[in-house]
Amino acid sequence: MKGVLRINPKKYMEAFVPSPDGSADIFLDGIAARNRALNGDVVVVKVLPPEQWKVLYQNVLKFGQLSNWELIRSFLAVGGDLNERTLASQMVPKAPDVIVEAHYNEDDEVIGKMKNVSLHDKGNELLLQVVFIFEQKHSRAASGFLKFLPNKNFAMFSPVDHRIPRVNLPLADCPADFVSRPGDYENTLFICRITHWPADNNFAEGRLAKTLGQAGEIEPETEGIMTEYDVDFSEFSEEVLNCLPQDLPWSIPAHELSRRRDLRKECVFTIDPATARDLDDALSCKQLSDGNFEVGVHIADVSYFVEDGSVLDQIAGKRATSVYLVQKVIPMLPRLLCEELCSLNPLTDRLTFSVIWKLSPEGKILSEWFGRTVICSCIKMSYDHAQSMIEAPDKHFSAEELPPCSPNHRIHEIQEAILDLHNIAKQLRAQRFEGGALQLNQVRQTRLQSGHLLYHQRVLVEEFMLLANMAAAHQIYRTYPELAILRRHPPPQSKMVDDLQEFCDQMGLDIDFNSSGGLHRSLNENLGNDVYAAARREVLTHTCSRAMQMASYFCTGALKDENSFHHYALNVPLYTHFTSPIRRYVDVIVHRLLAASLSELLYFDSAPEVHKLASHCNDRKTASKRVQESSSELFFAVFVKECGPLDSEAMVVGVLDQSFDVLVLRYGVQKRIYCNSLEGLKAVHFRKVGKRPEMTLVWEQGDPSKESTQQEISIFTLLDVQLKADGAPMKYSAVLKRPSAYV
């Protein structure tokens, strides 16, 4: 079986690959089972020969009339499918705090134990083993610390990420005075690259690549994160910059204007965060004489400047996405393009690729047009500006209340367009969710007050961007059924959905897992209306997200079953990304395919070429997401160190054998609380009622003459916690505050 290896970030001895049918995860126990593969690598996994197996536990579960042992033997005897759910979900060893990661997020964990069956070989605890690394996706780079080894001609590198092995490296790579003064470097962060990992050694071999600086400082830590995920943060070379127009300020050539639909006199505007500098989408809306509306989505025409096959195109394709850190952005394209030439800045002529519809007031598409255009945005609106107009539809806004506006368009005209777009967007959104769409909003490093999650919805813009992406998907698939690059989202893992359904039933929660629409409705309707309802929704959303698989780009020629093109969360048959070419390379490719479809020219030669490109963009998008999350965690750790300890209410997300996870309501972070770190705790009693995990904490009394007091922990339990910095750089922990009644 071939799949992507995922190593548990909190228990590095545990790893998983997805079963090919997506029904569940397959467990690999121990480092030896991974056979030197690292997190993210595409690996081939093999079931060991049956003669190497033995049953450790006697309480073998039954499947029909056969035990698991007999069932697998029968599979092997007839050459059966070893991807069956029985293998994936039941033939897994029990261990304390077993965590099964879902595809949705590397750090999400399934709370609950696997079945009490384990198949081991002679002492090595192996059931499945990696036998081949099909593709090394991991960068083989890591940040960490140097350890001096007396009487050795090498030093040891200890990675911060425990999923990466310790590395032996030459002393010659170390600082000149490392041998004589190793203590001077105890808090220095280095970058190491693995060059070789012998099959018979627990330690890899490598070379020291760079000294980053002091651990705990933002910039060295950030550089370490980016290097580990192979993010290219170097400055663009002169050769790349020479691909851009050299005569500045640049103006649109007359011959290019003549080839495009001229929309410069139309009321076109942008709506973005107030601090945005790369404005890649604009909207327009005007009512027609028949009562319908002409609505346009206008996207920066990046493909005009990024010529296919150029050095600029090659570097953009390699980066594949912009990476958003807390303190800065690592752009996919040079800033001259992102913030000037392609950015749809107000009162400036700009090249765009547009989709224009004739829509009914209810949002029904009556006609559709794609083409290259030129616009002149009349105003740069922030979300707050647009929201103010929506909330006060009868108010007459003055010029002083808004950003600079084109004299060719009255403020009232802009406000009318925004109100019309808002009304149509509400119709489109209602139809999407009535039709079965799903939205799982998860908040990270965001403030939560009194259980109310603070979301900044961009419903108006989002609905039309979704509509444009769907329209682009249909257009390129119609024209190039074997070469279109689309985005699919498989349904959740069926085994995990079954477990979640049973868990919710036992919790007394009426959650419908039969469809994406049913799940969305039940998450928004069945969790009460008190001040903690939003927090409960976030906890359950977190739980449901574990079963979700990741959306991914793909080439339509690589998947023969059109049903597999479906996007589960949006509940649409075809979807792609068209609306953000400044920050996503896939969107540039979609623009080129759209342009080719309008002129009936073939852009790609083969499906394998598109498939390889889609796979690369998936890898870089995943890496970008990990880097963004790590950056947020880094800055929050600094916040805790500088401003902590921090007290907050928290709600229990999951319960394990000797620990439990909480959502810290004031700050929107999730942390694990380990029972063995709680002062005054006398005993811990863990149990499971069906799928529902529960825990009883037994606290010692301050007065020895009094009996111990118990505290119950289960999903949704409210607790008081404290976040405080650890001794290690950039680390912080959550501690349960002992209830005052028990002190």
C-alpha cells in the first residue's frame, strides 16, 4: 500500500498512513516500522509475513464468526484486500494516550483508544513496515541544538522536532571553540541537514548548515521553521526581476488595451482587510432595466506579466504559494508585481481576468462571460467600510468617512452596489447551505470572550469568489476534460465518522453525519443558545474535523471517476482556484487554461505534467499552512512568556488516559494538560462509557483528616486553567487550577 506518512507530533513513536479507500488510518508502531522515512514522505507499506506474527492479547475482538487473527489469515490465503477497514481500524495495539491523526490537521488528535489487539514480530513490535520511500517530501532539514560528546570525533545534533532523528555530524562543522567551550552554545539554535541514515543505526548522519542565533528569539526561530519546511525566503534574483517591466511607472500598452474589454468607466471596487497591499480581486454590480443584475468578479491578470517558461514563472512555480507569517509575508512573486503592477489599486488602470454574470435577484445565473479586461477601481474599501454601509443602508456617507474615491462615481452609487451584492450574497449563501454545504470554522490564536467565538466573516466577497471559482472549474473542464486542474475534497473517513456518530449519540448530541449539509445544520442548531454555546460548537467542530480529509488539487485526466471530483465541504461537483493568482500558482495556471479555452489553444501537453504540478502545489500549500501555524504558535509563546501567567476559562475538548485537552476560551488556543504535572493530585481514574471518555481527578485535601475530593472531567467540562512559560525556549504549558473548594 502506498500513502503519505504522518508521524504524531506529540508521540513520535506513532505513525500513520491512510488506507487507499480513505475509510481509516493504518497504524505503524515504533521508529523501526518507519524504516527511516520522515513525516510527509510518500511511502510503500507492507504487511509482514504471517509467520512473524503472534497475538499479545487474548481478548481478540470478533468480526462476524471470525476473530481478527482468522480474518487476516483468510485475507492472505486468498490474496484478499488488506486495505479493509478491519486492518485499518482494529489491528492496532493498545497504548496509553493513543492518538490517531486525521488528514485535516497534523496536530489534531482522535481521543479514544484503538482495539485491544496487537500483532508483533519477534520483539520488534511490527505489524506493518515501510519497505520503500517512494518520494522524499520532507526537507531533511531541522533546527535544533548541538550536544558535545566527550572522546568522540563527532557532535550530536538534537532536533527541536522529536519526529526527526538525532544526527551525528563532524566536529569540523561546529564553531571553532565548541569543543573547548560547549556550554557557550547550549542555547544556540542551528540548522542541520540529514545526508545519510544507515539502516542499522538509530542516529542519522548530517552536516551543520547554519547558525541561526539564540533560541527563543523571533527571527532565528522563524528562519528555523521556514528552513524545516523548505520555504524559499531568499530575495528574488536580478535575473527574475529583469522579467518585469523596467520602465516605471508602467502603463498599459495601447495594443494590449485594444485586445480587452474596457471596464474602466464601470463602478468597480475592492473590499479587503484595511492593511492589505496585494489587492487581487475586485467586484462590480449594476441593476439592469429588466430588474436583474450584472455582477462582475475581476481578478488581477498575473499571467500577463508571468510569461510561461520564464525564469520568473519557474521561481513562482517552485514557491507555488505566498507564506503568511505573523510579522511578514514571504511572497510567491516579487513585490513590484504583488503590490504595484498586479495589485488592483484604486484610481489606477489595471489588467484583469473577469467573469461577468447576469444574475436574478435570487442569485440564479442567467448568463456568463469570461474574458480579459481592463478596470480602474474607483475605491479601496475595507471590510469595516462595507459592513458600515450594510448595517446603515439609509445613511448618507460623507467623503471624509471613506477612503479616496473616484470623482466619476458617487458614494451613493458605490453603496447601492454593495447593498445589492450583499443581498445577492445572502441568497447565494442560503442556497449553498440548503443544498448541503459545510463550514467548519476553527479559530486559532484568536480571542474568545465569555464563550463567544469572534469570527470576522467576509460573506459578501466570499460568496462571489466561490461562484467565480466554480464557474472557472466548469469552463476549463468543459474545454479540457483530461487536462483541467481542479480541487477536490473527499468525504470524511467512514470509520471515524461511525465512531463520531456513536460518541455524539452517547453524549446526547443530535448530530447528523449523513451529509455535509446535515452536519452543518446540526452543528449550528443543536448546541444550545447560552453564553457557552459557541464554545461547545468550536469543541465539536474540532472533534468533527479529525475525520475530515484534506482538500487537494488534481488533474482531471489522473482520476477516471468523475464522482471523485466532488468537493465535500462545498457540496459541488467541480471546483478550482481562480481568484488569488498573486499568492497561489495554481490560480495562474487556471488563468492560462481559461485564456486557452477562449481561443481554443491547448496549454498543456499531457495529464502527467498537470498531475505533477498539482502534486507540487499540494505539498507547498501544506507546508505553508504548517509554517503559518508555527509562526502563530511562536508569537503566542512569546506573549505568554512576556505577559504570563495567563488565567482563563477552558472547555475540555478530549480526554485521554493520563491527560486531557482543553480549548482556552480567552485566547482560542488548545493545550494538553498532563495529570502527572498537577500538584495535589492524588489519583486519576480513566474510563470509557462506550465511545465517551471520562476521567475522575482525586485531589488531596489540605486538612489530612478530611477525605479526598473528586473532580469529574469529560467533553464540554468547564475548567479554570493557567498558561505559563516553560523552562525551554518558546514553550508554554497549560495547568489546571485546583478548584478553590479543594484547596
